[in-house]
Amino acid sequence: MAPNSENRSEIEKRIDIIEDDIAKINPRLLKLLLKDKTTGKNILWCTKDYEEYGPEYDEHSQIFVELITCGNSRVIQPRAAKAKAVQEMRIRKRAEVFTPSWICNAQNNQVDEAWFGRLNVFNTPNGTRWITSSGNIEFFDKKKTWQAYVDAKRLEITCGEAPYLVSRYDTTTGDLVPIYERIGLFDRKMRVVNENCTDDESWIKWSKRALQSVYGYEFQGDSVLIARENLLYDYIDYYKGRFNEEPTFEFLKEIANIIVWNIWQMDGLKCVVPYSCHETENTNYQITLFDNIEEKGTNPCPGCEKNDLLSHNGIYCRVFDWTNLKKSIPFVSLLQGGMKHGKI
Ligand SMILES: C[S@@+](CC[C@H](N)C(=O)[O-])C[C@H]1O[C@@H](n2cnc3c(N)ncnc32)[C@H](O)[C@@H]1O
């Protein structure tokens, strides 16, 4: 039986985005957050952790709204609120170790150091915390404008709950982080948007572009959903900070659509939808030793057999290029350029 929403621990109350709350804004919003843009179906569980709740929770099955709302609203919880035994099992199975926010911050600072050509632009690390820099972020280089910073593409590979992209809460302690102290790659872009967009129209335009520029992929379906929820709630925090009111459902639908494209479910070792590679029937019938007995065989997926990224027969995941091509492309095509310099 699924856990009910009573008797939630303090940590859960602080950080767990209850799927019922999203459904309350509008059930269509949660439905959208569960979509897989490549297949047009829903994302899959891709973890055995929930199989005890029934056959619909099988790792190969899609996640549906009714499986995670109402009596089932506590089924999906962020890692920091999961039981220790479940955390340990997920470490063994999928190397699921979430990076503490102060380490995400130190590494994100390095990304910015490379971009700005100077140290500690957004904050100065201070042990396991950081001191947020005061004043507006300055852009000195003519080519490196604030707009170029907001548009610069960032990808968190195997993103889990996406702690490098957004830092609403510290992934290890579960403490909520105030918006002006957040250190995610998206949070940094939103600081720049807040500091540079004086009128509401430009704030809306550039906040959407900030969102369109951050990407992440992940194998396990519960983490994909939590990462999407984290981005959505992070965006809502900034929206409310700016306008002092809740965004409308129509607007949230547009925001969720960007998030659902940009945070996607993928087997990162193959660039395909998890479990989509398959055996095919062997069309060359084999004549066996005993003359006219014919045996039908099966062939494995050629990509899996040869560990060749470009010849899988599964469904290659698609990502959306919002700024240049304005259409979706297979994610693997982005890696093909890099392959000219050596096998990935
Ligand atoms: C060490 S955690 C890192 C999560 C997050 N980036 C962080 O720093 O906290 C590794 C993540 O990789 C995911 N993962 C494992 N194998 C994967 C695969 N083949 N494709 C995509 N993600 C995978 C796990 O589910 C897990 O969430």
C-alpha cells in the first residue's frame, strides 16, 4: 500500500512538492509534467523502488497522475526525504548520490569563472556555505553581454533532482534556500534577468529565455518529475518575487512546456528512451544440422551489441533548440560533432 499524506516528517513538509498541490493548480499541469516529448507518452518509472505498490508501478510502466495523487500523493519524495535504506539501495543500483549545494556552487562558480574571466562573480564560497556578492553583476566585455549570459546553454548530465540547475533546498539537509541566495545555473541567470529587466515585458521574455537555456537528462522517472517540479516551483518563486501574485494557469502551461522539453528522460549511455532498444527477429532462417528444420533466431540491438552510440535501434531522444533552429533534434546529433575528435 502507498504511504498516505498524514504523519509527514519535518523534512518532507519543508521540501516535498506534493503532486496534489500541482494538480490543485490544474490537473492538466501535472499531466503535462509527466509527458515524454520524444515518445508522446508519459515518462516511465525506470526504477524498481515502487513495484510493491502494484503492477502499474512496474519499472517499465508509464507514470500516470492517479498513481501519484490523492491516496498516493506521498509515493514520490525527494531524495533528502527518502528513508535511509531506500537511499542506500538507489546508490548501489544507479550511483544515486546527490551533490551537496555548496559543491554544486563551487563547480558552478568555475563555469562562471570561465565565462566571465574572473573569480567569484555571484558569491564567495565560505566553507559549506557562501556569501552572495552585493550590487549588480557587471558585464564588461562587448560580446559578453547580460543577454549572452542568459542565453548561454547549460546542461546537467544525469541530473537527478537537478541541484546544479536550481537550489530551492539544500539536497543533503533539506533546508530551503532564500531566492537571493540560490546558486543553481538557472538561479544565476534569473538574478541577471532581475537586475537588467526593468519593464515587465522584458522580464517575461528574458525569464523564459533563461529557462529555455538550461537542460538536464535523467534515467529514473521519479527524479525526472522532481527535477521538473523543482524548476517549475523555482520559476514560480521568481515570478511571485517580481509580480507579487501567482502566475495564471495559461502562463504556467507555457513554462511547463519548456521545462518538459528541457528536462527529459534518457539512458545517457545510449542517448535513447530507457529500455527502448530491443531484439529483432532474424530474417535469415538457419538450416540446422537436421536438414529441413528451420530455426528462427533473434538479433540483439546492434548499438548495444557493439557499444556503438550511433547504431541503437531504440528511440533516440529529441531536444528542442529554442533560439536557433526553433525545432527539435535528436540529442545524439549534438554529440556527433564531438566524435570527430575521438570516440565517446
Ligand atoms: C551521482 S547521481 C548525480 C545526480 C545529480 N546530478 C547530483 O549531482 O546530485 C547520478 C544520477 O545518474 C542517474 N543515472 C544513472 N545511470 C544513468 C544513465 N544510464 N542515464 C541517465 N542517468 C543515469 C541516476 O539515476 C542518478 O540520479
